[in-house]
Amino acid sequence: MAHDRPSLEMPSLSLRRRRKASDERTPERGGSARRLPDVRLDGLRAAILAGLVVGGLAVLLTWLAGVGCEAVRGTPACGGGPGLLILVVVLAALAWTAAVVLRMLGVPHAGSTGLLAVGILTVLVLVFLLGSLDEGWALVAVPLASAIAHAGAWWVTSTVDDDPATGPTRTSYDVR
């Protein structure tokens, strides 16, 4: 009679719908199974690769935002409300992309690592590169800064990792 009682399982707040076993396509049924290739890199290399991808995307989205503002307002800076909205959308897209790439490369805690990396990248750009983003060498400097930010964010999240499944990356020594 346990089937008559409500489930005590927490509800899923994911927007993905669950697949039933009959919904999955398998090669035996004539459909093709859709899986991403299983790419595994060590955490640091994966973070650097994700940083280069996110840095390139940051350059592209910044350029597109400037072109869009130029077309609408006649100046490459939107300023005020539209500029802030564009900035928030670009940063959210960068953080989401970082999490997806890190997850595809098998990095644990991909979401928090990606979000921290984009925050670090934002600070690096504001402090060191803001005055010269319109120069040609910024096309290399921003992805490089992004790779550094992602490597640093990976180091922080892997050092603070308390998950027993992945384990801490450092061994603690009792110095009593």
C-alpha cells in the first residue's frame, strides 16, 4: 500500500523534463543515440581551455554590443539603462557558457567555477584592460586574462572541495 502515499522525494526545480524509458532513442530501435563525446582533461587544462573559449566569446559579444549600440544610438557606448542591461546579459551568457564547457570537459563544480571565473575576468578587465579594449592586442589579452581567471577559479573551487566523491586535492597535515 506504499503506492497510495505521496512521495517524500524533493521536487525537481529543473526546467528539463524527465525522459521516460520509452522516450529514449537507441540504435536498436532505428533512432540515433545523442551523446556528446566523452572528453576528459585534467582540471587545470580544462579550465584554461574553457577560459580561452569564454574569452573569445567575451570579445565577440562586446564587439556585437558596440555594433548594436552604434546602429541604434550612433555611438559605440549605450550607457545608462540599456548599457547595464547589455552588460548583465553578456556576463550571464559568459557564465553559462563557462559552466557548460567545464561540465562537458568533466570538471566538478562547473557552475560555481564558471561563475567565479567570469567574476574574476570582469575585475581583471575593469582594472587592467578597460582603457585599451579598442586596441588590437586586446583580442589576445582578453582570452588570455580569461584563461588565467578560469585557472584561478578552478584552483579555488578544487581546493575548497569538501565532496567525498571527488575528494580534496590537497592532503591536510596535522601539525600538533
